[in-house]
Amino acid sequence: MILQLITSFIAAASFCILFNAPARALLQCGFAGMIGWMLYLQLDYEWDTVVATFGATLVVGVISQFFARSFKMPVIIFSVGGIIPLVPGGLAYDAMRRFVENDNNHGIQLAVQALLLSGAIAAGLVLSEVMGQMFLRRTRRSGI
Amino acid sequence: MDSPSTDNTSINSNTSTHDIIDLCLLAGKIMLQSGAETYRVEDTMSRMAAALGFPGAHSYVTPTVIMFTTSRTEPVKLFRIAERTTDLQKVSEVNDISRRLSERQLTAAEARERLGIVDDAAHAYPVWLQIAAAALTGACFTVMFKGSLWDALPSLPISGAGFAAVIYLHRLVQVRFFAEFIASFIIGLLAFFSVKFGVGREMDKIIIGCVMPLVPGLLITNAVRDLMAGHLVSGLSKGADAFLTAFAIGTGIGLVLSLF
């Protein structure tokens, strides 16, 4: 459990180095990735993988919106860092490997799963953006 | 001329319409090459054009080309994009420049100068640090995919070697498919030998951790996001790009598995 916490933090932060994220955003990226991965692991016990991914992405998106406001950087930096542990890159590779090995049934199954997961992540990010905008409008209105 | 303000814009459009189009195209080019989403590129270009006096600007962006026009009757300008990576630093800097241009904190000439600097900027982290980061990522993903710490140990050098191979091979031959194929073949080979000599235990866990810095996970997600936002051509071509990358990696690993 603690091992998963540490590794997901390091994985997300070091992946952001590959994506050339600004150095002062690396810690927050790692944090977002860690939260997303832990939430995914917890939700994955009870629900379907797609639902768990969607829920984790939603929370990552909201956290990224919050970070973006407080650190004055675009949302994309933090949301990319946060979803890195969740994106189905490994699945896509695995699906292709099955196709190459002539295990087509298994390959199609994995490919569809990868597609559904990426759809869940995209939907989670879009929904969190909409929620962020609604929240922003409300605070602006109450501020005036 | 009726008023000083219209007079001003007409002078502007005579002297620098080309500069403004050039500025918007440059901003769009940097963002697209840095892996920004399609809607963000189009949005930034229209906003910058609006801030410089062309509120009716239109743009059409796909992963390989930017088309831009300042109004319906003007001819369309086109810019070809050959290569794309993910560079969050550049995306955020261009975002910043376009925001300050809209808030009139920057003039067009200043924005042009800053965009030029951003365009020329290299990766902020040195290559050895990128390779080290890739190595760490690989080892961590091995653990996250329920591999043991004994598997993470060989993952560290193997994923670093794989990433270094991609960087080096991509410089050597300009075909990305080939570079990814060879790199994943090297990863598979090293993982096989590490298990054979007893350094690691589960070859599958080592391999999947090590290919994580190369796989197109973010690309697939961006493809679906583009499709959802109605950018059908961009979404499909990004999907095809992701498919090719995954295919290259899968083939490289599959070759190793079929050899031994």
C-alpha cells in the first residue's frame, strides 16, 4: 500500500520530466498522479475498471483545476501528470502483442478495454472541466 | 475615416496583416508540435487574432496541418507540421503569451519575439536526466502493475536503456516506427536475459513496466477527447498514430517472445 503510494508519486513526477513539465510543477504532478492511482485501486475493488478509472480521473481533474488556479499554470500540466498512471498505454501494448502472437481473441478484448478506458478518462476530464467552470462562475457571481 | 479608432485599425491592417497571421500561425505551430489538444490550438489562435483586431478569424487544425484565415473573404494560410512531441512547458508558455496579448499587456511585436524564443527553446531537462526519469518510471510502473521489488531492480536499467535507444535511434533514422520497434526489441531482449540469469522473476511484469515510457497512453486519451469535442479528423489521425506506436512496440516485444 505504502509502496504503491511512493511508486505512483515517483512514476507520475518522473513521467512529467519526460513531458518537459516546468520544474516547479513536478511535485504537484506527482501528487495528482498519486491521488488518482490510489483512488483507482480502492474503487477497482468494488466496481468495474472503467467506472473506477472514470471516478479517479474526475477527482484528478478537479485537483488539477484547483492546482491550476492556485499556482497560475494551465490545467493541462497537472491533469496530464495526474492521468499518467491511469492511461491504458500498457493495455494498448499488450493488445498489440497478442495480435502479433496470433492470439486475436484476447487481443481484441484488450483493445476494446483500452478504448473504453481512454473514453472514461476523456469523459472524466471533460466533466471535471465543466464542473470547474460552473464552480468558477458561481464564485465570481458571489464575489460580485 | 470616421474616427481615430477605425483609422488606427486600417493602418494596422495595411502594414501588418501578414505579421499578425504569421504570429497566430507560429503560436499554433508551437502548441501543436508540443502536443496541445486541438481545441486549445484553435482557441488560442482565434483569441490572439481577436486581440489583434481580427474577431472573425477561423482556423482548422489537424495533427499535420494548420489552416488559418483572418476573415471569410481572405485567402487561407497553411502551415505543415511534421513532428509532434509532448512538451508541457511550451504549451503553458504560449498559453501565457496569448493571455497577456488578450489583456493588452504585450504588443504584437513583443509577443512575436517571445514566441520566437519559445520556439527555439530546447528540452528543459538534459538528456541524461530524461533517461534517468524514464528508468525511474519503468521501475515504478513495474511495482504498480503488481510486480515485486526484485522485478523493479532490473526494470531500472532496462527501461533507461530502452528510452535511450529511442532517442538515439530517432536521431539516426527519421522513421519513428523503426526506432520504437528496435527499442522495444532491446527491452524484450534485456528482460529475457535478466530473468534467465536470475536477476528478475516475472518477465511480463518487467517488460510492461519498461515499455511504459514509450507507449502511447496519453495519445489514445487525447484522440478520444478530440473525437468527443467534435474534431473528428484530428481524433482519428491521432488514433492511427497511437495504433502505429503500440503496434511497433508490440511487434518488437512479440519478436523476442517468438525467438525464445
